[in-house]
Amino acid sequence: MSNRLFQGVVHQMREAIDRTIGVIDETSVVIACSELGRIGEVNEAITADSLTAPSAFVSGGYTYKSFGSRPRPEYAVFVSGTDAEAARYANLLAVSFSSIKQYYDEKYDRSNFIKNVILDNILPGDIYLKARELRFNSDVNRVCMLIKVTTRTDVSAYDVVQNLFPDKNKDFVININETDIALVKEVRAGIESKDLDKLAGSIVDTLSGEFYTHCTVGIGTIVTGIKDLARSFKEAQVALEVGKVFDTEKAIVSYDNLGIARLIYQLPTTLCEMFLKEVFKRGSIDSLDHETLFTIQRFFEHSLNVSETSRSLFVHRNTLVYRLEKIKKITGLDLREFEDAIVFKVALMVKKYLSSNPVKF
């Protein structure tokens, strides 16, 4: 908040109010006053706890009334005198300053600006003008993360994330809705994907380990410049949606690591249905029982290695070979052949995609 704005209002009101008036901040420093020589003074009699008073209070021959938009008021107006008229002036001035501050915050607040950018609520041509007006550094690398709270508790996940990233000049924590929180994080040049995963992991661990609040985190790509933050945010959204379909067990999903899942997610459902019909001409994928599908999953996890898969399933090698032959007989695809394995793997993902009714962005 600009102290000059407060001083400008005080200057205009000093003609109408024949008393000394001014504003102090939460550190008890006079930041605006009708007596210019007092600006910068520290009133040690007023503490941060004093500002929490719900009504006007008196100290040292002055009447004070706190105001501010945070949960804890960060400013107080003061008027010389301790009479009823001084209290009335203080209340009126507090209302005026509070309205001015709210307008200023809405127009100039950086977090509000970033929120408008990532949600595409600001014209591209206005982004650079507003960024210059706010003295916003446009030449650094940033990444968007979307934190989706899946189990809610009495703890505010927004407050927890804000405490994890207290630097308001570099990192921005934005409340999107009741369950979604966006983090716009400034990152160093050359940062690796594993470092972003580690950062997201610290958020998940803090929320779940200390506050029993479970969440998933989608990570967009790193961008340079403010305009591309909207793209990084949409990528974080897509990462969560795709992860919900293909990686249901993962709490952290990065857009860069979606691989072929991202391609499948962008395909029309009619094309996916045609693909499944062409792949499974002999028999439908639905004809495979749960045990068979589990065997296939383990076979893929062990890179089509029959010996390692049989050991992980605790079955004889010949038993696994028999199951693979059975799958070949039903579907016409031999999973021991690399080409057939790729087709079957993609088909399984397409089947998952069709069963999920995904949300498109």
C-alpha cells in the first residue's frame, strides 16, 4: 500500500477537520499526518495488539481507530483529542481509508494481478502495462503449480501454503476456489524437473503429515515472462486431470512427464472407440478377468521380462507363459513381442480414458 496515497487523502481532509489527523501502520510508525514533521515518528504506546480493538480507543491524548483488509488490521487512523467528536472523526476517517485501501488493492495488488493473468481475465496487451506499473520483474523464470485438496479439515490449506512461501515479492499463493490453490513460484535458471517434484512433495508432506489434509499437485512447465503464466497454469490443470485418469495413485503429476497419456487425453472419444474395435477384433478387452489384467500390468512394469515378472507374481515361469498364450488367443496380441505390447499398452490407456469421462480444458 502506498503511503503517499494516505498522505494525499490526509492533505485534502485537513482543511475540513480542524485537528491533527494521521495514519500509523502495524509497527506504530506514523506514515501520514497533517503535521508533516511527525511522519516517521514511532508511537511506542501503540502495539500490534492495540490495533485489534474493534472500536475506537484513546492513547496519549489521541483517539485511534484501526482498519485494514487482512484478518488482523494493519493500520490505524488517529485524531487529536479524546472527546466524542474525535471518536466520530476517527470512525469516519477509518471507513474512508479502508475503502480507499480496498480500491487500491484491487487495482494494484500483485497477487490479484497474477490471478487475473493465470485465469486469462486480462487482455494480453494490458499485461505488460500493468506489470510495468507494478514494477513486476518480467524476465525471471516461473512455474505454476495447482494444489487440489482432496480431503478437507478445519485447517486452511491456503494459509499453510502461504506460510511455506512467505516471500510475497517472488512467490504468489492464490485461492482459486474451495479446493484449488495456485502457486506461482519463481525458480532459478536451469532448475530440473526432479527439484520441482521435490518442492511439490514438501507441500504434500506438510499438509498430510502435520495437518492431515490430503492433496494432489499438478505442475506446469517453466515459463519466462508473465504472459505465458496462463499456459503454465492450464498445463498444471491438465496434469491433474490426466493424472486422475492414468496415474490415480500419484499425488504429484508433472505436465512434462505425462508422455503418451497427454496425447491420448487430447483425442476425440469417437476415434478412441474406433481404435479399440480395430485392436481387439477377436475379443473385447472386457473379456479379460482381473487376474489377467493384473498379470499384464506386472509384465509391463518389468519391461516384458518373463523371469522377473514370474518372480514378482510368485508363479512358475511356465504358468506366466500359459497366461500370455491365453491373452494372445483372446486378443490376437502377443505381449512378448514389442510391437504388440505397445499396442496393448496404449489400448489399456485408451480404455481407461474412455471410462473416466475426463474434463477438457
